[in-house]
Amino acid sequence: MTRLTFISLLVLALCTMACASKVTIGEIQKDPPTYDGKDVTLNGEVTSRLSLIFWKTYNLSDGTGEITVVTKKALPNVGAQMEVTGRIEEGFSLGSQQSLVLVDESAQDD
């Protein structure tokens, strides 16, 4: 194996490990602890949106479930098809009930 081929394979492997994984919202809701704090990519339709002074959210549904996305970007229109990458975080926990949100990566402070 040439050195260039080895380096190319190494870079590809590292990129694959560092990239957010594509999952369904249903998978996240079935096993929240597995995804809490992890980066994921979700696809779905915007079902609602809410903008308060410093807080922008929208709900994303993919047919397997629905999740709230927190963002600093402009809110998408209801009905828009979206792909969003971000980190799954616990929104709140009350007894055995847990609410997870997706924090849009571009919404995180550097």
C-alpha cells in the first residue's frame, strides 16, 4: 500500500468517525440516553415554530417522531423539508419523562 493511499484511508476513517450520524427521531426517542450529548443529522418536515426574544425553536417530524430544534438562525416555514445537524440535549426531565431537544450546530457558540 502506498503512503498516499494509507493517508487517504486514514483521513476517510477519521472523517467518518467525526461526522454526525443520521438517525430517525423515533430511534432517539426509544433510547434517549444513547443519544444525549451526541451529534446527529435529522431529516423531516417543520410542523410548528416559535420565536421568543432570544429563543427560536421549531418542531421537526420525520414520520417516526417529533423533536424540538433550538436555533439562532432564521426559522424555517411550517411545511418545509429540512436536514439539520446538531447535538441532542436534555430539554427537561420530570420523573420518568424526559424531553430531548436538538441544538442546531450553527446555533452553538464557538
